[in-house]
Amino acid sequence: MQNQYSEVVGVIVAGIFLALLLVGFIITMLVVYRKKQYQHQQELLHARLEIQENIFKNLSEEIHDNIGQELSVLKLTLSVIAVKKEEEAEKFISESKGMVNHIITSISDLSRSLHTDRIIKIGIIEAVKFELEKIEKTNLFKTSFSYADVEFQMNPGNEIFLFRIIQEVINNIIKHSRAQNIHADLIYKENRIIFTFTDDGIGFDVKEAMQRPSSNRGIGLTSMVNRAKLIGGQLSILSQPGKGTKTVIEIPAVIAGNQPA
Amino acid sequence: MDFYLIAILISFIASLTGLALVKEFRTPVLLCFSFFLLISFSVEYIGNDMSMRNKHTASLYNYFTLFEFIFYLFFFRALFTNPRIKKIILFSSIFYFIITLLNILFLQGRTTFHTYTYVLGCTLIVLFSIMYFYSLLKFPEKGTLTKNPFFWIVSGLMFYYTCTFSLYGLNNFIAETMQQYSKNLFLISDTLNLLLYTSFSIGFLCKINIPKLLGLS
């Protein structure tokens, strides 16, 4: 009897052990799969951003080399048309020259915003300054930019990603905020640079906007958050309807000369 | 009725439920799987009945396990999209079919369980299961794994055949020399069957939206 009892216990224990083994395997598989899924999504996003950067670069070169050049020729042609000052046509030619000048400046600004190598060359601070100045020129917004007087180093690829996130933040402000003032702030804290963009616009419900399908919000807030994560950083948005918006981007960076061996 | 027979019956009912409620389950492979579960239940029922009446079941299980392995190999063939792997599985199936038939007819005989080729079959199933999990991890898809019926089915198969590899591989030896342990070992085998058919059932039920079905959402 005792023998039979121990056999039954043995079989039950073995059964439980096998069941636990199967459950353990399934849980491990689910965890690893989730990790791989995340990794795969990051890789896809990375590849997509790289392709986007290449397109931007080509587009920028096309704009600069072809359209820009043709507009310069047009400007030159307008300058050499022989008309007397008092003639009516002179007024139109002068206006046209002004318009061509304006288009050349806009196109040159666009080309500079898109060009990946230029952003790496001038650095993130100058690139952000340039973007804000560009907005200021529209006379629709007043901008200001304060930054810490430290030289930091970032991986060039990360710098481009960061700049594209910033462009998206600025773009969102222009498109949706109805703000009058935009303030950008850059500080350096514990091996991280922290960019803060504040506007005095209409604000929005962050939670609700995050849940909206991506087609309704352009490139989208979730996409910006994912891009920041991709370069080891984080992006947070603080906003409430009627109370403006504050976007904080934190990215790892090292003070120049303080790089780890 | 033995509890593992009930588990097979439940998994057959689960497969019918899954097929009735989830449109995307109505693929040839899952329809065949459901039919296969019905065959499994019938054979196991007959086998159980025969052993109750002290009749030899080796012959029945020899042919049934051969059919079972070939079915699982074709199931794996349908799972993979890589043509090279599909070809490997097809050749493995043909090779396995010939080898097992030769073994049953000429080597181990019809009245002895075909342990050699059973072990080979287990090895093939475990190998293709590992390949399936590897491909799952290498090319992860969107959505959760818990909603993937093949994940549950392959998990059950891999686990079952890893464990029964030695259990049934030593079937004849245990039956002859360690009869006192034989009963316990086959109780463990029943437990493994229970786990296998439970994972099949989960596989067929995993995509059913129960709150929607009950009108709660």
C-alpha cells in the first residue's frame, strides 16, 4: 500500500513537473519573442529613417543644384532686360525680381534644412537656431533660444535623428498650436542634453492625441517618441487644452573632451 | 474513458469551435488538423478498448504513429514559407515513410512497437519545431504570440516529442524488463498527451474574442 502511494505521488510530481516545464517554455518564448519584436521594430524604424535621410539629402542637392541654379539664371535674365525706369514694365520686372529673390531664399533655406551633411557640419545648436530664425522670418511667431555654453559630442547619426525630431516638434507647433511665442531651451545634465520647446498656443489633450490613429496626426507623436527611444533618449509632452505645450527631449551626449576611453 | 481520451475529444471540439468562430482559421492545414484530431480520437479509443480486452495494440499503433508523423511533417511543411525547407520536409517525409514501413514489415515486425523509427520521428518533429521557433524569433510578426494557433500547436508537439523520445523509444525494453514501472511510465505518457491536446485546444481557441462572443464589448 505504502509502495503504491509513493508511486502515485511520484507520477503526480512528474506530471506537475512536466506541466511546469511546458508553461516555463511558453513563458520564456513569449518574453523572448516580445523582445525580438521590439528589436525588429527598432531596426525597421532605423532603416526607414536612413532611407528618409538619403531621400532628404538627394532632394536637397536637387533643389540646390537644379532649381536653385535655374532661379539664379532667371534672376540674371530679369536683371539684363533693357527697360527704362519710367516704363510700366519696369515695375513688374522689379516685382518679379523680388519674388524670385524670395523664392531663392526659401528654396535655399529648405535645401539647408534637408541636407544631412550640413546639419552634421554645423552642429545641432546652429541647426536649431537656423530653424527658429526661419520661422521668425514668417512674422507669425516670435522665437527665442537659450542654451548652455558647453560643447558636447554626439554620434552624427543620432544628431541627425535628434534634429529631425526637433523639426517635427517645430512643425507641430506651426501647424497646430496657434502659438505666438516659441521658446527653445538646451541644458546639459548628467551626460544628457535636454531640449525643451515651449509654446503659448492652444495646447491639447496628450493622452487622447497619442491614442489617435497615426493617419490623423501626420508623422505622429508616437513616432517621435519611438525615434527618441531609438537613439537612447526619451521624449515627453506636457500639455493641456488652453495652456500651451512643453516638449522635452532628453538624449545621451558627452561633453567634448570628456569621452570615455 | 481515460482522461487523455477526454483531452483529445475536447481538443477536437475546440478545433470545431475555432473553425466555426474564426474565419481565418478556415485554412486547409487547420481543417485537416481538425479532421486529424477526430482520427486520433477514434484510433486511441479503439486502442484503449483493445488493451482493455487484452488484445495486442502494437500493430495498430505502428501504423497510426507512422500516419501521425507523416501528418505532422506535412503540417510543418505548410507552416514554412521557405521553399528550401519545404523541400527538406517533403524529402524527410518520403524517407521517413519508407524507412518506417521497412522497419515495421521487415526489421522490428508488426507485433512489436517500432521504437527505432519512432525515435527518428520524434527527432524530426523536434528539429522542425526548433526551426519553426527559430524562424519566429528571426522574423517576428506584428501581434502577440498568444494569438498565434501554430505557436500553441508547435509548442505542444515539441514538448510532447522531446519527452516521449526516451519514453516510447524504450517502450519495448520497459515492457519486457521493468513491468512494475511500466504502468507509472504510461501514466506520465497520459499526462504528456493531456498537455499536448490541451495546447492544441488553446491553439484553436486563442483567437476567439470571448467578451465579444458574450456580448460584453
